[in-house]
Amino acid sequence: MSKPYTIAAEEIIDETIVTRSRFICYLQPCTSSAQAKAFIKSLQALHPQANHHCYAFIAGRPNDSQLYGFSDDGEPSGTAGKPMLTMLMGSNVGEVCAVVVRYFGGTKLGPGGLQRAYGGSVKQALALLPTKLKIPMVRKTLACQYTQVNDVLYFIEQIGGEIIQQDYNENIVLTLAIPEQKIELFQQQLQTLSAGQLLLKSITKKQ
């Protein structure tokens, strides 16, 4: 079962200067690698004169390594993208993309200096990042009678569910988004209310 996790809530920009080199860190919410790459492309267009546009992203929950990505963008291997990703992973924040735009200041920092500069740039921006809790939701449908709907709506509100659609015909058919952790509780409440008549159904995808 998917537990709630912390995600980035909005974009942050933070700049640091290290030995005359400018490191501008952009953090942005991100839910896919395609979204991360589009964000990186937009910053390359915004900063065409910059020497490097290094990035790291986590496109899902913080511990899902299949949704990670990073790039050194011409910096020595392992000196930019990896330390940036390490900072993101250590923050326990998911659905976030970090891009550090570097304007070279004329002094080489060496591998250790680069790792500290890129990692530190992300760490500093993360300290400013607003976050929110993401609660994994499951979509279900529920058919109920008009006499039951007020109780059903009360239960949905109690568990933090959402009503996506309501169809009023002979019965009422509700399309719901329910927190995954609360599905069993909600089903138990429905059974108690209806002596087992009310059942949640999975939404069938149209072919």
C-alpha cells in the first residue's frame, strides 16, 4: 500500500557564488522525466550563455530509484548531477527537479570543490522549498440509493475522499477518489450502513 509522502509545492530559485562562479539552483515540482527534461530545456533557453546546466530529479516518491535521473552536463563525471541527486534523496522530498546553472568565474574548483558547490547549491535551495503531503488516491465508483447518499457523503468527507462525478438516475452513481490507506475503513462503513449491499467498484477503462 502506498503511504503519503512529501513533495515539492512550488518553484524556488537560489543563487550562490563560489570563487567567482555563479551557481543558480532552480527547484520545481516534477512528476515525470519528460516534465523534468522540458524544465531543463526551458532553463537552457533562459541562460544560453551559461557554461553548464546540470540537473537531478526524482519524478515520484523519494525512495523510488526507477524515477531518478541526473546529468553532469559537461562537468567532470560525478562532480555535479550525482551530488545534486544525493541532496534530493537525503531531503526525503519526492516529485522534484533540481537544475543548477553555472556561469564559470575563471577559477577551476577541482572535483571536490565542484561536488561541494553543486551539492551545496541544492542543499541551500531545499532549505527554502515549500513542501506538501501527497496522499495516494484510488478511483472507485459507488452506486447508492437516494436515502443513503447523505450518510455516504459524510463518510467520504470523514476519510478525506473527493467526489469526482455524480450521476443521478434511478440510483445515484458516484465516481470517487479515496485515499488508498482508507479504502478498507470506507468499505467497512458502507457495509455497516447497508448490511453489505453497498460495494465499491473499480473503474473499468474504456477500450
